[in-house]
Amino acid sequence: MKKVLVLALSLTLGGFAAHAQTAATAPAQEKVAGPLIQFEEMKYDFGVIKQGDIVDHTFKFKNTGTAPLIISNIGVSCGCTTPDWTREPIMPGKSGTITAKFNSMGKMGMQNKVLTIESNSSAGNTMVALVGEVKDAASMTQASAAPAKTDVSTSADVDAKQKTKLGDAKIKAKHKKKS
């Protein structure tokens, strides 16, 4: 009976080991049939800008699929953002760009401008975004102005300066020629 149990356990463990080895050698990612858009970055943070500045950023992408990728339209979340993109079909393995221009005139505070890419990608519509903060020009100049330089001296600092001056005066007096 023990022999049958040990044999069954050995076969079970051997089966698991063989299955794990087969799964580990399987390809990590298979090519997708049809076009597939893949961006280098999905979000661009432009930081803090002053109202009225224009942010211009280019999103780069690659067609990692097996058929030509065609971008038919790019929708924007606001009229303050204008897109421009590679209009001709992007062949498999080739790259393209989408340039987004954000005009901050009339905008204040945190911004999240989403661009929806409509294409024939097998993944469907894709979104990228411009994010950052718009501040009013007056607050930007106040924040960036250097603080006024103040000379704060302690009594020990004043004493040290006076002793140095006294020492310099004594040295000059010793080196004076007698007439």
C-alpha cells in the first residue's frame, strides 16, 4: 500500500514539475492580429505654468500590431487643446506622433486635458493626457521674487567684527614709521 501511495505522489509531483517547465518556456507576449497602438508615455506633466502660457508636447507611439494603424480622429476634452497627428497609415513596427498644444489663457488651477485617440487599433480607443497647474501671472512673480536680504547679526557676531577691526588698527599702528 505504501508503494502505491509513494508512486502516486511521485507521479503527481512529476506532472506538476513538467507543467511548470512548459509554462515557463511559453512566449511571454504573442503578436496581436491587426494594428495595435503603444505609447511611450500616457501622461505628460507640464508642472506649474503661468496663465496665458502655451504648452506644446509630442506623444510618441509605435504600431506593435501586424497591420497598418490608422488614426481617424482625436477628440479633446476642451477647446483649449488642439491636436495634430501622423495622418498617413503607420505600418507594423513603425512609429508616429501626436502633438498636443494646450493654451492656458482663461484657465486656473489644476488641469487634466485628455485626448481620445480614435483609430483602428485592436485595443480600441486610447487616451493620453496633459496635466499640470496654471497659476495667475501675479502670483508667479511674487513666488519667484527673491526674498529681501536681511542682515541679522548676533551680539557675538558684532563683538567679533569689532575685535577684528581693533586688531587691524593695532597692526597698522605698530608698522607706522616714526618721523
